[in-house]
Amino acid sequence: MGSEDRALRVKARGSRWKAEGGAAVLPDGPAHGEPRAVRTRETAEYAREAMISSAHAHDRAAQLLERMAAAHPEEADLHLQAATRHRRWAENDRKLANEHPPHGGDPDGGE
């Protein structure tokens, strides 16, 4: 039995097919006929917000690991190494977000 036989044939819930070209259109996607520039800007803003959110999550993880290091001295070195990695990942996410600031907005998302 090949992998194609075992693969499930599924369709994303809530999607519909356009009559022309068969491209999937999600219900929360861009309105029909919306200019490409608008879709591109919205996509870039969403990606930027995701990077900011990820940076905040990595900061929270680093803080937790630092508290864990203080509470468990026998594992402190490992916790602090992991916290350092999370801080580096947070800085990477902030750098990516700052490369694509919103038009006329705060590069930190106002948070």
C-alpha cells in the first residue's frame, strides 16, 4: 500500500473554491477585489505582530527559567542556559519586527 493510498483526503473547514482557477478563499481572508497592496500590508502587519508576541513569550519563558534556577540550585546552570537562549530568540524576534515597522507607528507595537 503506497503513501497516497494511506493519506486522508481532507479539505480545510470553512474554505470555499473560487469558480475561476480553483483557488481556496478562507472566510476571514481578503474581500473579493481588494487591492493587492492592502492584502500585502495586512499580511506584513500580522507577521510583525506575531514576531512581537513571540518576543514577549520568549521574555516570559526566560523570566520563568531564571526563577526556576533560583529555586533549584542543582539545576541552575541548565535553566540559565535555556533562559539565555530564550533572551536571544526574543531579541531576534524584535529585530525582525523592527525591520518591518507599521506606517507611522511605534516599532514596539505600543506595548
